[in-house]
Amino acid sequence: MRKTVLTRKIVIGVINFIVNVVYLIIIFQDPNNKKRQIVMNLGLENKVALVLASSKGLGLACAKGLYKEGANIVICSRSGDNLKIAKEKIEASHSIASNNKIFPIVADLMYEDQIKSLVEKTLNEFGKIDILVHNAGGPPSGPIERITKKEWSNSIELNLRSFIFITEMVIPIMKKQGYGRIIAITSVSVKQPLNNLVLSNTTRLGVVGFAKTLANEYGKDNILVNVVCPGPTLTDRMNELINKMVSDTGKTYEEVEKGWIDPIPLGRLGKPEELANLVLFLASERASYITGTVIQVDGGFVKGLF
Ligand SMILES: NC(=O)c1ccc[n+]([C@@H]2O[C@H](COP(=O)([O-])OP(=O)(O)OC[C@H]3O[C@@H](n4cnc5c(N)ncnc54)[C@H](OP(=O)(O)O)[C@@H]3O)[C@@H](O)[C@H]2O)c1
């Protein structure tokens, strides 16, 4: 009797062992098997994200990341052609959801009527806005004495006023939903002023002040507001800045690029996806107790403590 029980236990043990081995073989042979991947579920599926200035660079990387995590995304820029290319690039990436959409809208963030129409079109298409990623083109570089009155007012409109205006439109929508995430892309210039970039050094601090005030006033409505600060990151904008310095100083491209890289402890420029990773996290369900912060993604470029 005892021998039969023992034999049965051994047989069951052997069967269990074989089943587990077969299971592991199947999982490890299929690279797409989700059970094999250890993932942090960001909870972004079915969310609606409006990502501004997203035909290229940092905005595009954020839009692509959000799409891959299953969010429906609205991409925007001044150019329909650039948006078409951006949409194709995003579509080529794999989304964890099967039916999330990409909706391109042409809008110049310099103009309030175009921002208004951008928000209205987003609502018509998706019926809600869960996530707003504010981004815009960078202001021109140059020393204080060479910046014109027009450049000052353009930078205030594009880099500061567009943020104030669009959040004024989006906050009532998020309040009604009882949910919202707002993330503003600024620059390390808000922590450490950059040479030759007085417009960025000045107007972006207004974004930080406004974002912190939003975080204070709308936390009770479950609207979380944070600012991210890219350091030198390899995009068209970075190329533009380097080329401008090449023509202003007569140095070579490599010399100017080295000047940007030397103060970075990680010894290289950032990649747009590295900034996007933080934006995705702040937009996610996992960042539910983070609001009112100003976080840099800069390879250690900023030398201050906070
Ligand atoms: N890359 C860096 O190292 C770095 C570092 C710190 C801060 N930043 C800041 O981060 C922001 C994004 O930089 P990036 O490097 O991604 O620049 P980028 O590669 O030049 O891309 C800029 C994006 O903004 C769009 N855009 C420009 N002006 C616009 C407007 N008036 N209305 C709507 N869309 C507009 C452009 O699209 P269209 O041309 O198709 O309109 C493009 O999609 C900038 O403000 C930049 O100053 C960048």
C-alpha cells in the first residue's frame, strides 16, 4: 500500500517536472511571449495623449513611446508633410494594444486660435484628454544684445504663453474626468542657465512657475503636473545649435559638439527616447504620487544639487 502511494507521488513528480520543462522551452523559444518578459505595466492602454510639437525630436519620441504603451495619441506640428512622416515612423513601432490610434493635427502653437482648434479636434476624435505633453520649438540662440524685440515676444508666445493657454483649455476637461497628467518639456536651462541661450534661460522659468502653481491648485482634482528638463540631446534642434555655433565661431562641428559633451559625466549626448522614458513614466499609473517636480534627464550635465 505504502509502496503504491510512493510510486504515485514519484510519477506525479516526474509529470510535473516534464510539464514545467516543456512550458519553459515554449516560453524561451518565443521572443514575443509576454509571460517571458518582465515588464512594468504603465497602465497607458486606452488613455488619450495630446503630444505637442511631435513631428520630430523629443516630441516624436514621446508620442512613439506613448503609442507603444497602448495610448491613443494626437501628434501636432506646423507641417502636414512632417506629420505624415512622423505617423509612418510611429506606426512602424509595435504597440502593446491592438487598436490604438494616431491622429495628426496641423497647428502652429504661436497662435491661440490654432491651439483652441487643436484641443477641440482632439475632443471630437477621442472624447477625452488624459495626458498633455507640452513641447514647442526651441528659441533662437545668441547673446542678450543680439536678441531682437520680436524674438523676445515670439519666445514668450511659443515657449510660455502656449503652455498657459493650452492648460487653461485642458484643465476643465481633466477636472470633469477627475484625472489628468500634464508634463511640460523645458530644458536644463531652468536649473543652470546655458551660454548663448538667454531666451531659453528666461522664458522657460515661467513654465516652471506656472506648472508648480497648477500642481498646487489642481492636485485635489487628481491632475498631476510635472516638468522635465532635457540636457543636450541629439535631435535636429541640437544640430541647429551646433551649426549656428560653428558659423558664429569658425570652430569645427566636432569641436563644438565636444564643447557640449565635455561637461556631461556620462560622456555623450542623450537620445530622445531617454527623455521620453521619463515622460512615459510620469504619464503612467505608476507615477500616482508625483506632482510639482522638475526633473532633468541630462547625463549629469547640471552641476547643482537640486
Ligand atoms: N534637443 C536638445 O538638446 C534640447 C535640450 C533642451 C531643451 N530642448 C527643447 O526641447 C524642445 C524640443 O526640442 P527638439 O530637440 O525635439 O527639437 P526639434 O528636433 O527641432 O523638433 C522640434 C519640433 O517642434 C515642432 N515645432 C516647432 N515650432 C512649432 C510651432 N510653432 N508649433 C508647433 N510645432 C512646432 C517641429 O515641427 P514642425 O517643424 O513640423 O512644425 C518639431 O516637431 C525645444 O523647445 C528645445 O529647445 C531641446
